[in-house]
Amino acid sequence: MKFKFLLFSFFCFLLSCDSKLAYPWITVSDLDQVFKIAGDKLVLIDFETEW
């Protein structure tokens, strides 16, 4: 049963990826504007730091 679940999860993961869709990098807007544009979509935030 565990094997079937893992196999099903693996196929769902592979079929859910869309490699033809480019990720929209928004670098010139404020964070509040990005949240308004995104609506209910997930917003990934990448911080560049100087160590």
C-alpha cells in the first residue's frame, strides 16, 4: 500500500510541473504591490544579503 501511494505521489509531482512556463521575476515593485498583483497565488521571496 505504501508503494502505491509513493508511486501515485511521484506521478502527480511529475505531471504537475510545467517547464514551459517562465517564472515572473518582479524586481522593480514594492512588496505590497507584489502581494496585490499575486492575489491568492503563492509569492516566493528571495533576499540577497551581504555577509
